[in-house]
Amino acid sequence: MIIMPLIILLGFVFAVMVVLFQRIMKQNVVLATRHLEEMGQDYAKKQQEIDIKLKETEHKCQDMILKAEEEAEQVKEKMIKEGTVERDRILDLAHHQSEDMIQQADKSRKMLLAEINDRISREATDKACELIRSTLPDKFKLDVHTHWVEELITGDFSHLDRLHIPKGAGEVKIASAFPLSDSQRKILRNKLKEVLGNEVDPKEEVESDLVAGVIIYIGSLVLDGSLRNKVQEQSKKM
């Protein structure tokens, strides 16, 4: 009789315990599920944040790459530009240097040609004067010389006062193709006295290569009235 109530009581207690265990298990499952959901949401949030940061990083990397490419292109363009400028500068410098060299060469050529022409002219004049002096009779040359000096005295040398030669100009010398006659010497000394303002005793020299005429030296001033000089002047005009 006592066993049955005890069995019933045990069964009731077991049923209560089963119910309590089911309730506890259900609560734990709900809590665990909620915790998992929260963990999943947190993971999803963090994954979203990571994705956003990853995209931001990718954008930054792309920007850095683009900026680096732009800077590299600018550096490249600058180097090309500087290289072009340097090339143009070198070419321009070489062009100017070549022009200077050509101008210097042309100038040297002209100077050389002028020197050669002048030398040829002098040599030709000297040769012509030598031929005249060596082939013409002395009497004829003397007559030409006398006529030439008279024309100089009445012509070119008659205007010596216009030269404004300063006093004390230096030594006076007269070179003549033939010895001066007394009358020629007197006229020339009087003319020099008028010009210099004092008595002069010029040094006289005979230079037969003048062919005819005289040369008057007053210090550094040279008055060339020789036939040789006349021939030289005419040869330059030809």
C-alpha cells in the first residue's frame, strides 16, 4: 500500500524534473541561439567594417599608384623637356660656334687675300718702277723728275700751310730721285719755313728707286710726291 504512493510520488517528481530540465534546456538553447545570433551580427558588422576599410585601402592604393604614375610621367616629361632644351642649347651653341668659325675663317681668308693682293701690288709696282728706272735714259728721267718736282711745288706742296703742322714737329728730311737743284732746294726750304715758322736745314737724301719726285718727312708726317707712290696709288684703283 505504501509502495504505490511512493511510486506515484517518484513519477510526479520525475515528471516535474523532466519539465524543469526541458525548460532549462529550452532557456539555454534560446540563450545560446541568441548569443550565436549576436556573435553572427557582430561578425557581420566587423566583416562589413573590414570590407569598408579594405575598399578604402584599395582606393588609397589606387590613388597612390595613380599619383606615382602621374609623378613618374611628370618626371619623364621634365627629363624629356630638359633633354630637349639641353639638346637645343648644345645645337644652338654648336651652330653659333660654327658660324663664328666660318666668319673667322672668312675674315682670315679676306685678310690673307688682301695681304697677298697688297704684296702683289707692291711687288708689281716696285717691278714697274724698277723697269722704268732701268730702261729709261737718265736724261729723260731727269727731265721727268724736274717737271714732276716743279708741279709738286706749284701744286700739292703749295698748300702745306693747310696741314697746320705744329712747331718743333721734329727732324725734316727730303728724299729725292735726283739731287735737288739750287732753285728747288731754295723753294722747298722757304715753303717749309712758312709752314714751320722757323728756319730749317732739311737733311737731303737721293733715292733713285723713287724714279721721279720727292718725299718730305716732317717728324712722323710723310708727304710722298714720288712717281713710285703715284704708280702704287694707280695700281690700287685698277
